[in-house]
Amino acid sequence: MIRKVFKAGNSLVVSMPKEAIQLLALLEGSDVSVTINEAREQIIIEAVHPELAGVSKGFAQQVTEFVTQYRPALEELAE
């Protein structure tokens, strides 16, 4: 998908599509890791989720997938 680069203050910004934000379970203020692959001219953005004591990465991934899949229903239930 093609995105535009635009200026916000003194920074250049690229907006993220809604689908990517939902897939990565990002919220405003979420931390992300930005890596540059110079050889392939790529910018890689990865979600940074703090580990919770006693919660395995596998379980956290299952919860993220569940929320992503059922987000519309969960948002309706929250109203």
C-alpha cells in the first residue's frame, strides 16, 4: 500500500493504515521499534509490547490474535 510522507512540526511523518495498527495492536502512545535495512532500502516497524510477569509470549500472541479477529464485536460490547 502506498502512503504519503507529510510534515508535522519539524518532523516528516508516514501515517499507518488502520489494518496495520489493528494487526500490531497499537494504540496512541504505543512504543514501536524502527529498524532501517539500508541494503533493501526498507524501514521496519515492529510493535514493542512490555512483557507481563507470568504471561507467556504464546498466550499474549493468542490474545492479540483474538482481539484483532473479534475487534468489531468487542467494540460493540464495550458500548
